[in-house]
Amino acid sequence: MKTRLPEHGPLETPRFWRTLDERLETPEAQRAAQDEFLPGAVPTIYDDVHGLPPQDGFSRRDFFGLVGAAAAVAATVACDRKGQGKVVPYTRRPVEVVPGVANYYASAYQEGRRVYPVLVKTREGRPILVSGNDEHPGVKGKTSPRAMADVLRLYDPDRLRAPKSGGRIIGWPEAEAQLHGALKGAREAGKPVLLITGAQASPSQKALLSGLKAVLPTLEHLAYEPASGDAAEEAARACFGQAVEVQPRLTKAKVILSLGADFLNGEDPEALAAWGAKRRLKDAQETINRLWVIEGPLTLTGTNADVRVPVAPSRLGPVAFALAKGLAGLGVPLPAGTDLSAIPAGMPPELKEATKDAGKVWSSLLKDLHHAGRNAVVLCGPQMPAEVHQAAHLLNAMLASEAVAVLAAEPLATVKELEAAAKGMAEGRYAAVVFWGVNPAYTYPRAAAWKEAVAKVAFRAWIGQVEDETSAQCQLLLPENHWLESWGDFTTASAAVLQQPTIGTLYDTRQGEDLFLGAIKALGGQAPASYHAFIQGRWQTSLPSGTSFEQALHDGLVKGEAKGVAPAFRGASVSAAAKAAMQSKAQGLELVLFPGFATFDGRHANNSWLQETPDPITKMTWDNPLSLSVQDATALGIQEGDFVSLTLEGTTLRLPAILQPGQTKGVLALALGYGRSTGGVARNVGTNAFPLMGLDPARANHRMAASLAKAGGKKELSRTQSHHRMEGRDLVRSLTMEEFAHDPQGHHHAPELVTLYEEQTFPDHKWGMVIDLAACVGCSACVVACQSENNVPVVGPEQVARGREMHWIRIDRYYEGDLENPKVVHQPMLCQHCDNAPCENVCPVNATNHSNEGLNQMAYNRCVGTRYCANNCPYKVRRFNFLEYTSYKTEPETLAYNPEVTVRPRGVMEKCSFCVQRINDVKIRAKGDGRAILDGEVTTACMAGCPADAIVFGDLKDPKSKVSQLRSASRAYRVLEELGVKPAITYLADLKNPAVEGGTHAV
Amino acid sequence: MADTNRTQMANRATALLAGPFLLGRRALSALFPPEDEAPPEQPRKDLGRGITVTPPEHAIKRRG
Amino acid sequence: MPSEAAIPAGAIPEGLLEPALTVGRVTPGSLDDQVLAFPETRPPWKWYLALCVTLTALAIGVGCIGYTFYTGIGAWGNNSPVFWAFDIINFVFWVGIGHAGTLISAILFLFRKRWRNAIARFAEAMTIFAVICAVIFPLIHVGRPWLAYWLFPYPNQRALWTNFRSPLLWDVFAVNTYFSVSAMFWYLGLIPDIASMRDRTTSKLRKPIYTVLALGWRGAATHWQHYEKAYLLLAGLATGLVLSVHSVVSFDFATSVVPGWHMTIFPPYFVAGAIFAGFAMVVMVLVVVRETMELKNLITMRHLDVMNKVILAMSCIMGYSYMMEGFTAWYSMNEYLHHGFMNIISGTYGWAGWLTISCNILIPQILWFKKARASYFWMIFVAIGVTLGMWFERFVIIVISLHQDYLPSAWRIYRPTLIDFGILLGTFGIFFTLVLLFARVLPVIATTEVKAILPDSQPSHHGDDHHV
């Protein structure tokens, strides 16, 4: 642009002058004073502004201008990125859906007999997070890892989206016509119809099925739960004459004896809450409970035991009956009719092998149980043989335990009944068979025989979500709603619970109950239009006054103790069991088959979140290796990861082995629910262990005379932890009650941290966390909660094997002491949000930095991925996207994302953010209300998910906050504090209450 | 002088850059008729692929 | 040196006289004919064969890098906790190789070590090629290489700025400065020789290229005056860089909290190691050059002898450093450091630790013997050993320290993938391709500088001549 010097006004007489001419103000001098270039300095033909030669075409400025414009145009043109999609506002906004605002619905989830009242968070109509229903008096806002992860099943791309007949997609009218036709035909022919479902916990569903039975008298119904433990069912029938559900009430327990019962594995939020409450001690004067565990395989409960005695499951019966006899010797009366004459008095010999000072252990156990009396409880693992269950029932009856509730339950079909059904099918007894939410072609131990039998039934229908081994045999496939799309109701001990849909059906699916309502109508019965109406009708008649159905839906429940007479224990029933227990002889290796932590009975096998959640004990993902004791492995020359062949009654499986410290010699353990042959995620993950299940319901999950041999070859195990000892480092502190009372800090001295730099100041908040290791059992609920909340990607077994799992929180599990029965500790490890974070100063692009609220935050957009931060993190909690894990995802998988958390692309570092989106959500709401943030208002996902309340999050600036107070507790310490990184997470030392030395008496 | 030069240059540069771009775009759109440029009255063909999220019927939300 | 100059030459005993720096009769004319005419000759088939081999390696490397760009860093063996592995090992390795050139050309120049004149050009060229190999790694090892330019502090409208507290950023500056100064220094030294080649060549293709590259050099006295000043100044600048670059590279490790990295000895230890590795590489290449290019009269056994002595000296410094690492681990009573050191000598990767110690400390001790220093077999044996050993030293520092740090739960074994090896091979391909091309198109010996040290030359700026 042409510019001229501004015209000067009338010149004043210059104060300073260069030449006499200037002083005299000659016109030449005046011009010279104004001109930048003196006359003569620039040839007159030159450009008078720039003093440049005359130009005919192109100036330097023009050139640069053009280059700049060209670059800008090129950049603009290049900015059209493909496949970005469009953001379109709602043309008709659904009522209730406000973009950016989460809706919460109360609902319920059922797994086996267990019912989880839940609260479901939805965003823009999509359920994205499941947590426990905070109104429910039992679960108090907590739920299980599998319940939380089940939201992913809603968005499983493998879901069947429309009815199918003979492999062809059909419409619902045709599908229903086929079903109704078959049922009518069966009724007319008078031939039985077999219906196999999962456990019945819903009163309305029960009423519905009895309605169906009324119009279809030939209906035979089996409620089949392959992983719930047939032995428990058998024992209940023997001891109580009916099916029961044993629910621990651990708030009332001072002494807990577990006979292979893994009640702390995360499945039971009520038990975990009670456990946590008894363990989060402020000082040693508070009472603590004591957990005795006698078990074969090492369970999560065993790792948390105060005293653990490894005893093979086959020997548990004699030990348990010996306890009963011992208690009787101490004056506790035996129930009428109980005859324990088969049991020798005194300490059973099994104990002597298991532990060094067996005599002391035995006497203190007896004393503990005797003293605790009604506050003692004996729990038995469902996988244990029936006689152990009976012994446990006997012990609880003798102690008159208040810490356990034995409730009448709907009976379950054991493997024996399934066998009978298979026989019936093979004989052509049934006209039709309907499978509803079960997969016996996979779970039945003799799958080949089962399939052969099913093929003989003329009409085979399947109701379910994802095509499976069973649906492969059926002509008619009826796609079912996910539970988040369904109605239902359940009975729990402390409340009646309602299940309501949180989203309209994603596909052309229906609820199973609606199909049966249709069938009732087609068979000439009376039924309301929908299952919703059915439930509403039933509830409106039974609701307590003052409660509307809408209110019940809003709350998700109506409180009230379940009515019913507690089944009475039959003392005489155990005598035979006691004899049987004494006669059972160990032969060969014994195998315990337990439901997989991630897969349960295989129903969750297609859930990648769960498949990648490390098993709390073995830290295995994506596989079910055979656990064997270190002694047996040494004897057989088997090393970790070696393939072994496991043979039992003619069935041989080839699978990898892992050495499990703490597992009893001669015991093998194998998880069920793996080795599925269908499902995009589940297929060929692990080994199917159901063929090893027994056909004797009394010991279906506990098999004897297994043999094991090396099969050659080695598998790279997809384990998230490959080193299991603490190497003597001060990482997890563990105190006995005696140490807690006298010297909680022990020889640990707080390091003197000197710094040259000014202390950081945090003007408003300073977020911090306290994790109580005494309450933490290692159940991994926090891992799943975090995964769901923070869109943590799944990487698959190969990547886990290479140490590239992405979980923002991991549970470190260390073994201490001898391999035969080590002490085990768990430690949740997540970003410590250090104030002197070593990761922050090494990032060359400032992608990770410290907020003025003490958060160590990641700017994903800025991260170029040098990975220096992760190298420099002493806790190794940073996670790097080594590969692209997210961008190829499409609907429906992407619908599970939390829209408030960025989905990270490859090449970017990520880590725990202390759920900054939740902090900001609360901050915004508090600001809107014009108030301060309340203590406990901000919860991180892990804290909200922790059933034991081991995690406390809050503002350290507030001296009254719970987190501030816990931070100065006597058990408090910080991991690697000596490095001077100033972590924001404080751990409270683990507590153990051993019986022989160092414990306080619980009673 | 520079101003006049610039105008000429700008015109020339615009023609140089925009011409091929516009021509190329027209040629490309002739070869591959755009799908998402269709008038808004006509529903897009690939709508069926997307999953429609609908709110649940009769459900009562706790809060939101 | 006035005191020396004051002594008549005849008074110096024969044994103290510096031996001649060239062998046989070398005149300025014969030197030009020998060195400057060489690029005009047709390469032998062996050269083409060698080029084929190096180009294949280069292509493999480029392919592997392309695959990495396509899939992500996951194509490599890097994992948690070993977030850095071959990428940074190779980077440090190649930066180290580059150090010998600058040391020879700049520091020895300032110390008036005239024997460096004959080998400075080649060593400098190797520096530049090695640094080219090195800078590949910071660019490709980041998770999002298309954003690697964010490491430069350039003004931008997003108001984003780099973190000057990060040693990685210091690296960016250190390596860039090093590369640009080395390249300038090398090019400056080439100008008079290129001008000579321009004047000699009859090729229509080469003539204009040399003309442009010679920057109008006419050999005028003012040219020489400016040239020598500039050369001296750049030598001074490069001298500082020899020390600074590898010190800064060592800061990547020394300023971190990783046990085994956080050590004050790292800067001098890294510099010594770099010179060590660089000299070994120069010895290896020079032996080949002197044999295949008929330069035995200029690159004499004395050169090799002196360089072998430097290697021996550096080996001793390395030995001291290793011992200090062990001593620090013991004396500090730091359990993490102690564990890290025990890993070097007895852990899963203990073999790498012992390989490093053997190759870097034990094997070079053979060079105490004059016969070994004069034997091709032994010096190549040592040089290969040192190159291997120094690569593994970085493996020991990076992988062994990272794979087991503070929390045992996070420990994990590292295993490289084929892609890792492919990229390593590729950098050797790049390096030797450039060496081969350089040997054919540019004068491998600085003739102007060698002319100054010919026995019958006048005393010159490159130092006084004791020969009468």
C-alpha cells in the first residue's frame, strides 16, 4: 500500500537543528527535514516511497503477498476433510432429551439368581453408564463389574436385528405365526413343549409363565443356570427340602469362615459394602471382623483372608464336619437328629499338611466361631461338593447365625434335569422346544449328545440377543431386547425392584415376555397388550398406599422386606453327608470349575470390556488358563504358559497353564465361559471347560481323578502383570491389628523433602484421593467403571501380551512370603496427579501440565506422542495409543461412548484425569445454584464404582472434607513419596487381623 | 504503482488458482455425481444404515 | 611456538622429530591428480555392487518406516514400561558416531594436530551422514509424526509454545545446531577443492555443478584470508558443539527420575562414548577407503595408529564410567538404582550388559600393543566390537533401565520386532549409501590442507613445519 508520511502542520521553529539552513528555515531545508531520503540520495526516477528503482511488474512485497495468498488458498482447499459427518440439530426434539444433559433412569439387571438394582445414565437418549441404585437399601449405589459392563452388550454389533427363520430374515408377524402354530400344534397333539430359561427372580415373569402354563398345559419349564452351582442346589434340597438362596449379612458378622466361598469377588455389592465398612478403621479401638478362608484354589476372598488355610475341596467336608463336632464339644448344641458319629473328634489331619502351627490355628478357629456365636457365619462356595454345603448349613444352624439369611428361592434345574430333558428330546417326547436366554448347546457338559437330542425335536425356537451355539440348531430365531430396552420386576431381600427401558429398541427386537403374552393370546388366554401393561397391572394391585407406579419407576424400587417363611434346617439330613464326606478319597488331581470372572457362564464372552478386565488373581485377560499349584507344576515340570493336556473321563483339553501361588497341592482350577464358537469377540477366546463338568449334580463343578501332562508348546500369556513380588519395596504397607494399635508407621519415616522452589498454590480447589487398602479387595469394579466412563479402548489379547493395555486404573497384586500360601495384597494404581509431576516438565510441547486445582491434565490435541512422560512416570500409569484403537469404530459401538470424554486417536498419550468431566459438571451445577461444592459431591467413576468404598475423592483445600481428614490418618502414606513428586493420592495401609499372632480378638 | 500491479497480479493469481480448481471440481462432480448434495426434501439413501436412537416409552427418569 | 622455532632444526634429535605425514613422494600436483581426478574416473563394478547392497538396506528401512507411519508405533516392540527402545537407541547411537568427525576436524584443528588434515574431510562427511541418520529417529518415533514440527518454537496463532524445561526440546536445538554447523564447516572446507575440480574437469555435466558449488572461488589472497578466518571461527564453534550435543542428549536421561538414567556422570560419559564409537567407525571406513581408493600414501598407518590410541584412551574412560555406575549404585544405597545395576550384570538382559562391557572395555585393551594397532585384523576387530558394544550400551541404558523401574507390577520384558531391525538396517543403508556417493563425487581428502603439510611445503597457517 502506498503510504506517505503524514502532512505536518505549520512547522515550529526547530529547537534542535542540524544545519544553519534548517535553523533559518529555508524551503529546501524544510523539505529535507521531512523527507526520509535527502535529495540526491535517491534518483528522481525512483519510487518516491520505497526509494526503489521503478518497477514494471513485480515488487518484493507483491511476491510475498502472492505467496501468502496462495498458501492460504491451498490450506483452505486442503481443509476439506472427508468423512467428518455433519452435525444436524434435532428437527423434532424428543421429549426428555436435552442435548448435553444426562438423564438417569432406575432399572435393574439380573444375572443368575442375583438382581442388581441399577441407575442408568443416558446421554442424548443413549445409555452410557450403569451404576448401582442409590435408593436401594442393600446395594446403596453399588453394583458389580459385569453389570456395569453389560451396557456394552446393548451396542454389540453382533446382535440379531430381526427375526430369522431357516436362516432367512422374516417379519415379526410371520415369526409369531410360526411360534403360535407350533405351540397350538403341540397342545392339540397333547405333546409336551419344553421351555428352558435362566433363573427366575421376577414375580411377574413367574406369573406370566404360569399364565402360559394355564393355556398350554403341556408346557415343561426348566430354569437353568449352568454356573450357579448344582451342588448348592442339591444341598439345599437335602437340608431344607426346597431351593434356597443364601445371602450373607456381613454387617452382623464378626467372624466369617469361608469354605471355598468367593463372596468378595465383586458379584455381591452388599457383601463388599459390609466388608469395607468393617475394615475402614480410623483407629485400632474400632472393631474389625476376622475372615477365615479354607479353600483349594486361591480366590479373591482368599487373598483378603486374615487366616487362609489351603485345603483341597475334597477334604473340605471332613474339615467342616470336624468343626461342627468341635463346636459341639465346646457345648454348642447340635440340631435335632444330627448324627456326626462318622466324624473323628479333634483336629482333622488335613490341617496339619496345610499349615505349620495347625493346632493353634484349629483351636483359634473353634474359639472364634464359638465366641462369635450368632455373629459368626460360615459360607460355602457354590462349586464345592454338596456335603460341604450341608456342613456349612449345619454350622450356621448350630451357631444360629444372624449374619446369613437363608431365603426360599425358585428352584433351578440341575444338570440331572437337563440330562432327563435331553433323554426326552432324544426319545421324541417333545413337540417343541423354546430356549430363552440360555445356551445349553454350549453349557451342557455333553454338548454333542445334547445337540443330537435337540435335533430330534420338530420345532426349535430360540429367544436371545446374539446368535450362539444353541441358536445354530433352531429354525426360528427371535431377537430379544437388551435389558436396557425391557420391562421387568424383581424381588430382592430389602425391596421390590422395577426394571424399565432406558432407550427405545435399537433394532426390530422384542422382549421375550411380550412374545409369551402374544402366545397366551394366540392360545386363547387373556393377556394385556404388552408386558409393560402386564407389570403395571400387577404392581398397581400390590403397591403400598401412597406410592404410585410412576414413583416406583422413578425410584426403581419399593422398599420392604421380602415376606416368606425362612426354610427350616433339617438336622437329620447331614448325617449321610458326613459319612459321604469321610469316605471321599482324593484320587489323582482334583479340578474345580468356577464361573469366569469376566465371562460368568459364557454369556459375557462377547463383551470386550470384560474380556480385557484382568482377572483379579491371575491378571489374565482374554483367556482361561489352567491354574495349578506351584508344587504340582514343579513335580510335572510345567512352566508358566506351557500348553498342557488335561484329561478327565475321556475328555482331553489342550490349554495353557499358569502357576498359581497359594493354590493347594493337587488342585487344578479352570474358569468356565470361554472357548465360545460364536460371537465376533468371544469366538476362540480361551478353552471351553463345560465338557469337563460332571453329570452328578452333587459335585458337578468339582471333579476328581483328572490327569495332567505337558502338551508341548508355549503360549504368550496376555497378562497385565508379569512380576508378582514387591522386591522388598515399600509400596503396599500392611499392618496387623497389633501394629496398627502401637506403631502404624512402623520403621517408615516420612522422607524429608527439600526443595529450592516455591510451593505451588492452589487458589480454589486441590483435588485429592485416598485409597484404603484395608477395604480394597481387588474386585476390579473400579477398572470397569473407569473404562465405561472414560471411553477407554480395548486393545485385544496380542496387545495386552505386549504390555499395551489402556486401562487408566490397574490393580497391582503382589505376593509375599512362601509360594505355598503367600500373603496377597492389592493396590489400585492410577495417575497420582503429582504436584511435582515428573511427566510434566519433560513434555516438549506442554501437552501435559498442572491445573490450578492440582490436576495433572492431558491436552490430547497437543500431544505428539514422544512418550517421554510415560518413561518418566515412576508409577507407570500413563497409557499410550500404540495403534489406532478407535477411529475405525462405527455404530452401534460408538453409541456407547461418553460424549464428555474425548476419544483418543493413535499416537496420543492418555491417563487418568480424576474424571475432570465430573468435576466440571459439579462445578457448573454449583455455580448455577450459587453455592460452594459440597464434600462428596464430586465422585470419580472409580470411587462411585467401588462397592467397598475404599476410594475417597475430594478437595484437600477443605480441611473438613473426608479426604483431608483421611490424608492425615495414622495409616496414611504415599507411594514413592521419597522421590519428592508429591502425589495427590494417599494410601491407607492394609489391615490384617490374624488369629494366632498380631490380631485383636474380634469378639 | 504497486497497487495497480497488485490488482493485476491478484486477478491473475486468482484465475490461475481458482480456474483449475473450479474446472476440476466440475469435472469430478460430472464423473462422480454427489450424493449428499441432493435436495433436502429427498431422504438420503443411506439413512437406513444409521441406528435411530429413540427415547424409552413410559419410562420415568430419575433426574436429568 | 617461538621456543621451538628458536631451536635450529638440526638440534632436534632424530627420535623426537615428528615423522612425515605422508608416505613416498607427494607433490601438490600429484596430490591433485590423485584426489581430485578420482571422481572423474569410472566407478569399478565393486562400487556398484556395494551401492546395490546399501540401497537395498535403505529401501528396507524406508519400507519399514512407511509401515510404521501406516500402523503406528505399535509396529515396533515398544511397550509399557519400555516406551523408548530401538528408536532412541539408534538416535543416540548415530549422534554418537557423528562425534568423531567434528572432533577430528575442529578440536584437532585448534590443537594444531596436523595429522588430522588428511582424514578430516572424510570424518566430517561421516559426521554429517551419521547425524542425518540420527535425526530420522526423533521424527519417526513420535506417535503422530505429522505433528513433529510442533517441537519447534515457532510463532503461531494458536498461541501455543514449547516447553523449554523439556530436555527433548534442548535436543531439538542441540542436534539442529550441530547439524547445521557441521554441514557449514564441511562445505566451507570443500570450497577450494571444488574450485580446483571445477577448473580441472572437462565434463559438461560436472562443470556447472562445481561452478555453482565453488561459490566463485578464485583462490585470491583475500579469499584465503576470509576463508581461514571463517574456518577458524567455525572450528571454534564446532568445538563447543562436540561437547554440548551429546551432553544435551544425555540430559534426556540424566534429568529424568528413572533409576539408571538419573546420574550426574552422564554428560561426560556420553561424550566420551560418542567419540569412542565415532573413532571406531572412522577407523573401519578409513581402512576400506585407503585400500580401495589407493590412498595409502596419504592415509598412513600412522593415522590409524593415532586413532587407535584415541580409541584405547576412550575405552579406559568408558571403563571408569562403568565402574562409577556400579559404585554409585552401591554407595548411594538407593534400592532402585541398585536393582537397576544388578539387572545390567545379572538380569534378563545381563547378556547385553556383559556384551557391552566386553566390547567396550575388554576387547579394546588389545590396542595397548603396537602390533595390534598396526594390524588390520585387530583394529577392525576392535572397531566392529566397539560399534556393537556402543549400540548395546545404549540398549543397556534405555531398555534395561526402563523395563524394571519403580513398581514391580509394571515391569515387563521388551522384545523388538522385525520392523525395529528393518529400520536399524535402513539407517546403515542410508549412511553407507551416502558414504559411497560421497567417495565418488567429492574429494575425499582436503587437498588444500594436505598441501600445507607436505614435507616440501612452505610453513603455513596449518602449523609450522619442522621438516627442512
